[in-house]
Amino acid sequence: MKGQAAAGINLPPLPEDLRRQEAHASVLEGEPVIAILARERQALDRANARQGRSVQFYDDLTSRYGARR
């Protein structure tokens, strides 16, 4: 608490969806490989979108509070 008071900055919480891990597409026996690949690409698209939101969240923080190093 002392450190927070000294810093004078209360950062907003990280949005929960940015902490989520994306699972690999399930592989079902006898399923065409192209179907598995399509689901895997969808998972990658979701992960990339989430990473983009993480970057935007961080950029918003640094623009509001300034980069402190």
C-alpha cells in the first residue's frame, strides 16, 4: 500500500480475455486434415486478435501515464 501511495498511479486491471490461452484444434480420427487446419487457423486468428488487443491496451496505458523506465 505504501508503494501504491508513493507511485500515485492506479493502473486499470488487465481485461480478462487478454489472459486467456488459445487451445489447439481438436484432432478427430478419420477427419480430413484440411478441416483440422482450418480450425487451427481460426484459433490462430483469435490468438492474434487477442494479442492485438493486448498491445492496444498497453499503448493506451503508456499514452495516458507516459513511459516510465
